[in-house]
Amino acid sequence: MSKARILCTLLLGFALMIVSFAAAQYQEAPMLAEMVAAGDLPPVEERLPANPRVFPVFEEIGTYGGTLRRAYKGASDRWGPTKLLEERIVEMVQLDPDTIELVPGYVDEYTISDDASAFTFTLMEGLKWSDGEPITTRDVQFWYEDIFLNEELTPNISELYQVNGEAMTVSIVDDRTFTVQFSGPYPLFPEILAKESTGAPGLDRPGFIQPFHYLQDFHPTYADGEALNAAMEKYGAESWLDLWDSSGAIQAWWFNPDLPVISPWRVKVPPPADVVVMERNPYYYGVDAEGNQLPYIDFIEHRFFEANEAFNLMIIQGEIDLQSRHVNAGDFTLYKENEANGGYRVVTWRGAGTEALFPNYNSTNEALVALYEDARFRQALNIAIDRLAINELVYSGLAEPRQASPISGSPYFDAEYETQWTEYDPEGAEALLDEVGLTERDSDGFRLMPNGERLSIIVESRAETDSLELISAYWADVGIEALVRVMERSLFEERRANNEQDMYFGGLDRSSVVSADPRRYLGWETGLNEYYKWYSSGGENGVEPAADHAIRDAWAAWDNAKSASTLEEARAFVQELISVNRENNWYIGIVGESPAVFIANENLVNFPNDFTADDTVRTPGNGVPHQWFFANQ
């Protein structure tokens, strides 16, 4: 793919299809029509908003029915299903491989004040929850006053929702309209919302609406004490807080079929189950250009698996209809060889992440931290790795040796950053390590640190990967011992949150539209995470960096971007943020921009080719799952 191609053109406009329908022009899925005929559901025109959102289709108007089959690895593996059905107040819509635009989500419109400090949103007229209850600004007020401002549910308000150290405020205008106000300009806020505006309390994300009529029974401000205690006992919760957040039995859509939602599907059979089932939402607010209420597909099933070998067997046997999560690019040849027999096609999107190693600059191993902070040592770790060999051996040559930086085609791409310290030079690495003072070795040939201990780095990972075996061998060649520990995701996340890692292996994603989520470049969930905690909490948590630490320059660039007067100025400061990261190169990028491999049923229509795969655009949600359908049913 061309480096010159423009990945995204973010336009602060409303790229909506404007289509008018008479009530009689609306159509619905047969399964819903049967419920209407039986008197169990109101007619479709009464379930839709006054002006439904009209979604374009990528290929053709679809037909109703069918079950989309996927696979999942357990209750904690919710991100794949989540990204199929997230709804945001402002959304990034990918119109084609080169163009991403901002559009209103479940609002009729939003306006921005002249100084970009106030943002006013008007909910769709007639918008309803999946149980048929109206959505009003009472749901907004509940989210803001009782969740966002509740210090037990949201102990820390992310810096993404602060300007000049002051958090945003929300005021209710009328039943459908509310305003978000900042203490100064924040022209990048719509882009932030396009990435962040769906989330649960405790994740510091502005969901803006939560179903007050349902959740009030589980919130101590409104709930009867005995009823709340009974709910806690029923779900084995020690505190009412345990009923909430992304793992809560009540507030998490993934676990609670009774929770009203606005998404195209809602969970019917929750985990843990051999097959998790999601069914269509009869009140979904979107239609196609011919007035057909979306989604087209009736159900989505997620079949449980433990080992990747079992998942690959499901693929080649034709039991997966659309999935990228857990699909290994290293198995590309296997997938291609079995396309015809499995009744699927292999589709690739452009990956926006980079496989990387993250030294922990706040590790309790002070001797290691002293080395990490030396740029010569970081350079040695980088150039001791043969990325070309890793790309060929692990990724079949499909990826690209690169640094952990914005991807090519991003508005914030930096060519110098992409290639910095990526050329394999073991002799140069040896010389740099000697220059640092690591000249003494033990009987096994490993270098000794100044304190006399072997230079040994424990590298933790959430998954088995051949890359780490190769990296360990390359580092051993220059006298550095790497001890690889692979662990289950929840334990890995717990250890990272508790600052118990020396170094970890993972991916640096969110590198397409960096301005929509710059946190990787501010230290969040990287080796600078404890510093980021301090910055984002206003000094209440984490570790304060030294006064002259360069991470402060990164924070200053982002603070300037947030408070810039214009989008042009803001984006210039985001580019400055990237430059600070390049100048310090805190992480160790290995390979990236590898194709995101999708397995797609050969009869699945409207699934696009060559889109961007990134958490920022909520892949695969940017493929608009509610307009997918099966041909030849």
C-alpha cells in the first residue's frame, strides 16, 4: 500500500443520508412482524424515532434473517462482541478505505460554540431503549450526576474530559437537549467522543445516557435498601458497586439480558455459556435507504473455545461467519488453503498497531530502570533485534519492521520515527552496551549490571508468540537474558495495574487517528503507566516523574492541543506530541501494519475490504455490522 495514501479525512460535518419516509414505507424483520401480529410488539413506525438514522450500505440493500457465528474465549473476552454493537453520540464513520468522517450517532444534531468550549446535543425525537421506554435527558442527568460525578463509581475523571484541570459540566436544556461545557476551548472534543463516548462507569468514559428507569433500582440514591441488598445477595456482590461497571451483573450489557440498550443487538444468553447469543433489538433507531429497519441479521452467536487450535479448526470447517479477533496472521496460509472447503473468504484490513516491548520505567527493579532511562541502552535493545527475520518467520512477510509509532497514512505519520533504531546491528548493540558500562559478564556469557547482578529482564505476555522466542535469542547474543512469562489476560492486567512488571510484550494500537485517543503516546498502559496515572489523576495516584523527565513535554503538547483555539492549531500540537515520543523512543517496536485478517462467510454481503483495523475506529464496528446480511439463505 502506498505510504502517500491518506488514511482519514476527518471532517467536522454531518455525513448523513437525508431520506424522508412515510410511516407506511418502513419494513421490519419477519421475526418482529410476527410479534407485532401477535400483539407482543408495537408497529415498526411506533418503535422508530421520528427521523431514523439512515445508514448507507457498502454493496446492496440487504435481506433479513440468519445467525452470524463467531467464537469467544470466555467471560473476559467481551471486546470482540462489544465492538460489534457500540453506539456513540458522535461516531467515526469510514466511508471507504481512505476517508473517515465524524457524524452524529443517536442524536439528531450537535452544535459547537464559536469558541469551541460548549457542545450542545439534541437526542433523536422518539428514541427508545430496547425495552421500548423513551430515552430522554433524564437518562443524561442520571449518567452525569449519579455515575460520572459519583466518586465511588468514577473515582478519577480522565484528563480527556478536563480542560485547564477542570472537568466538563453537563447542563440539561429540555427533554431532548443538553450542553457539555468546558472552562476553555476544546476543538478536538468531537474526535475524542467518536472514540470514547460509549463506556461504563469506572472506565472514565462519557456514555451520556444510562437507562434511569431500570438502573435506579440498583443505585443507593434511588433504590430501596432491602431491594438493593436482595439484589446484592442474588448476584453474590459484596457491595452495590459490584453490580456495576463492565464486569457487573447488572450494569454490564454482556452479563445482563434485562439491561436496556440502544445497540443493534442485545444479549439473550450471557456468558458463561458454551454459546453466547445476541438477538436483534426491536427498537433500533437505524434504517437503510429503503426504510428497512436494521439490523438485517437476526442473531449473533459466540461459541466458546480454549485453545487456538480448536478455533482454527472451527474456521477451516466453515463454522465462523465473520471474525478477526483471535485470527492469527501467522496462520494466513492455513486459512487461504482452506477457503473453498470452509465456504469462507480471507479478507485483510490494514492493521494500525505495532507489536512492541514496553520497558517499565517505574519498575521496583531500580537497577533496570536506571538502564531503561539511558537512551544508549534503549537503542541497544532495539538494534539487537532482527525485525526482518521476525517478519518472515512469524508473519510470513506480511508485516513491516517498524517502530511503535503512527502508521503510514495517518495524519500524524512520522517517517523518521517509523524507522528509528530498527536496522539490525548486533555489533552496534554490543558497542553501546559496553559504552553504558555493561562490560562484565558471568560464566554463562550474560552481562552484569553495576550492582553485580545478571542483566536479566522478565518479559510478560498475554499470549504465546514466536516473536518473543526470537527476541530472547537475539538479546542473549549480545549478553542480555530475557525470561519470558506467558499468563492469562486477567492476571497480566492485574500485574500491570499493580506495577509488578519489568517489561511486557503487547501491541501499540490507536495509531491511526491519534488525536481521537492519544493516551498511548502519553504513557497510558505502557511502560510509563505509573507516570500517566499521576498526570491523569492530577497527582493523586501513580508516580510523579522527575521535573526534567521528557514525559512532561509530551503532556504539555497534549494540554496545548486540548486548549488550542482552532483544529489546525490543535493538530499541530498533536504532531508535537508525536515528535516528543520520537525524540525519546521509550518503547521497542518490532513489526506492525500487518494485515488484520478476517474470516468472512462467502455468502456474507456488505462486509468491506481494505478498511482500517484499529481500536480507535472500533474495528470491526467501522464495518457497520448492522448492514451485513447473508445472500442465498
